[in-house]
Amino acid sequence: MDSLTIPGPHGTIPIRVYRAAGAGAGAGAGADARPALVWAHGGGFAWGDLDMPEAQWVSLELAALGVTVVSVDYRLAPVSEALTDGEPARDGVRFPVASEEVAECFRWTVAHAGEWGIDPGRVSLGGASAGGNLAAGAALRLRDAGGEHPVSLMLAYPLVHSVLPEPTAALAGMIALLPAEARFEPDDVRALNLNYVGDPAELANPYAFPGGHDPAGLPPTFILNSDHDSLRSSGQAFAAELALAGVDVTVCHEPGTRHGHLNEPDNPGAHASIRRMAAWLTRREL
């Protein structure tokens, strides 16, 4: 693992590079070059860091399975006392800062691929929960800007809609069985989303919340949902939107898991998800 900072549109961006097993520096696009994933952790846009399991453990596990991971320490949204129960207020930044930083980290990874033994044509972009939102929004930015774009998107239990879609009857029944502290109520989701963008008008910005907007032209996408999860309705709805737009999409849910299960290294479902993710990212067809 290497910790460094890279230039960004809002100042330097701390990142960690987890080199894939067997990857050699300077390999370029040669036989020893490995696929890579630019990865954004979750945390409701306002929490999380590079040490949380969803960042550190996921990166280490994928690297051991042959994928170089570039984990992004994007700038966080503020925390207000109204948003939490007793947590001290903390300053932060609003949209589009984190979104632009994730997109820039992807560009940096492609530009410096040879230094890390990465195949520049096999760089995917992904994230978990709010990080999945940032990855999807960054992919739209890259699509619209032209130039380099990810070979695939990897979204784990993403929240990509400004308003949480209605769950199916089956999912609603599963959500009802969750304890109150494990549910995401629509009003709570809206409060988190509004805290991220600041201006209510930005809730309709496709780079802020790609769900419900035109995703045509995005790369093949893998959506991994938690099983018993209020936010699964967003992942399912986005998968349908991608398919209707002609984007190749694979969507699955990890049985027996709750939202954020990649933050639980002792959970067998987290290990199963890592295997699914690695299998997708190392496919030569991508």
C-alpha cells in the first residue's frame, strides 16, 4: 500500500494505492499489467475515511485477488447538529467537490497506469453507498467530457436517487423486519442528500444524483445490493434505468446482508461480495 496526494480541482487529494498481487511497476499495458478500480467509500457523503473496512479491507482483499485499487479520500460534506443526535457540528464542502475529485482521481489513475503496473484500458470506477453515487456521477461527468472513461462501473448498495424510490412489496416486507436503527426512512435520506448538495435545486442535477436521468453511454455496470436494505430500492431502480437505456448491467443482492455489509469483514456475505467483485473486475471481456 502506498499513501500519496495528487493534484485536484479543489486542492490536493489524498489517495492510497493497493498494488495487485503480481503487478510490477512500469509494466504499462504489458502482460504483467493488472486491472484497476478507483474506489470511493461510503458514509452518507459526510462520514468515512480511508481506514474504514469499506475502504481499507475491501482494497486489500481485491488487491490480493489481482485488482489494483486506488482508494480516494474525497472531501466530506459538513455535519450539522440537526443532522445527527448529539454529534458536534463539523465544517465540510458541498457538491460538486467530492464528485469532481472522484472523476479527477480516475483521470490520474489512467494517466499514471504504467507507474503502478495497471493496464490503462482496464480501469473501472466504483464505490459503496454514497461512494457509489459519487462513482456514478463521476462516470456521467467523464462521459460528457469525452476522453478517457472507465471500462466498467462497480456500485455496491448505491444511493443514486435524490428521492428514495418506492420499494417492491417483497423488499418492503424485508425492510419492515429490520430494527429501526437499521432502516433508512425517506425523510432521513432526503436530509442526507440535501446536506450533500446544500441547494435544493441541485437535487435535480444528474451529476449529483444520476438516478432518474439519462444513463445512456455509461460503461457496463455491476450493481451489488445488500439484501435487507432500504436503499436497495435505489440500486434496483438504477439497474432498470440502465437496462432501458441500453447499458449492459448485472445486478445481484447478497443474501442475508444489511446495508453496508462491506464494512463487516467478519460477515461471510462480505467475503462472498468480494469474490463477486473480483470476478467482474478481472473479466477479460471488459
